[in-house]
Amino acid sequence: MIYLLITFLVAISLVAFYQYKRYRKIVADNGMLHTLMNNMTTYVFLINRDLEVEKTNYYSLNNIPQRPKTRILGNVLQCKTACEAGQCGTGEECKSCPVRFVINKSFQRSRGFQSLEVGMQLYDENKGITDVDISIDGRFVKNGGEPYMVLNVKNISDTKELLHRYMSESGSGGLPKLLLATHSLVFSIRVSQLLEQKCHVVFAETREQVLEQVGKGCNSGFSCVMIDETFEHAHHVIEDISMEMPVIFYTSEMITQNFGNLYCINDRVVGEELAGMVMSRLRVAAD
């Protein structure tokens, strides 16, 4: 009998020791994960399909206390529209918010998205308003059978400003000039790399910048304009560009015909094929 008791106590001790070691490993892993999350250069949000933030490193990275009554993404980020409406998604401008649109579509399709770039006006801690450009990646996940989205949100304002300055100040060296109108930093870099040493690419990010250069009655020495679907009100901007200016529209629409000065390229065209098609339009414009 005494041997059975000893065996039972030893077994209990071994189980307890194993559980303690397991607990210590979980604590250590959670500590490492906490350290990792709080030392990233991007904000990470775990949101549900109502865009409510379940977990985030936003508060720790900004060294500010968590707002217990603020759970919806736009309010957590201090979006000007969301804050003025009281709750993200209830304002009139929220109906055309590209962030809400893409996230909702991603939940409906049960898949993620990449490199959504948008301009936002955010309140800072002093209630001042800051214009920022952000890039968002989303990954669709399930936890306990429930759908969630992991968002990586990065401020790319400084990078876009540097790219804008570089593309605006670098000399053309006698190369043809292409005005690139896009809100996508990824697309800007891709095009500038593809056309490097082939033409001088100048970056535009607002309707006013485009029309000042190539609007009706204007031409600042550009041979062609290239505009993509990320550019706000792209179709209306194209209508206001001078009819004498060749325009390349980079679009997901399956357009097989070109119209007047408008030349459409499907966004499935990439790499050297895209570079060749753009340069062909520049050569046509030069002739």
C-alpha cells in the first residue's frame, strides 16, 4: 500500500513539475510576444467584422493610456471624420471611406488585402489635425471559429514626401517627361524603377497638381500623363486634362478600345511589358 502511495505522489509531482515548466514557457513566450508587439515600427490591430479593435499595440507605441470607450478602428486612430461623427462609420463621409470599404469586402470574401494606401486627417494628443499617408495590409484569420482581420498600419508620409521631392527635383537630362498621378507609393516606386534612364517621371498626388501641369490650356513640357485607379476621382481628372495631351489610364477594367488621347492599359500588365507600352506612348507623343 505504501508503495502505491509513493508512486502516486511521485506521479503527481512529475505532473505538477511539467505543468509548472509549461506555465513558465507560456509566460516567457507571452513576454517575448509583448516585447515584439511593443517595439514594431507599424501599428498592429486585431479587429472583428464590426471593425472593433480586440487587441493592438497602438497605445503602447504612442505611450498613451487606452481609451476604454473607444473600440472602433477609426476612433482608435483618432480619424477626424470618425471623431467628429462620434463613432467611426456613422458620419456622412464614412460612406465613401476606402478603408471601411476594403475591410468589409475582405471579410465578405474571407481573404486579406495588401498595400491599401490612403490619405487621412488624424487628431493628435493636443487636438491638432495632421494630414498623413498610411499604408494598410490585412490578413483574414479565424479564432474559435470567428472571423477576424489582422491589420498592419504604417505611416508612409515621410517616404512619399522624399519620393515626391526626388521625382520633382531630379533633372530630366533631355529625356521625355511623364507625369505620374497615383496615390500608391508601391506603384510610384515600381514605375520609376521600370522607366529609370528612359524618361523623367514627375509625381503628382492631387487633382490640382495634375491640372496645373497638364490641364486644358496648360503644358509644362510633359510628353504624357499616366494615372491609375488609386488616384481620387481619376475619371473626372482625365476629362479635365488637355485633349492634346496623351493620357495612359492604368486600370483593372477590361477595356479593349482607346478613345482619342486616352490609352488604357490593364493592370495585369507589369514589368518590362508595362515599361514598353508606356515608352511606346511617349514615342508616339514625341512624333
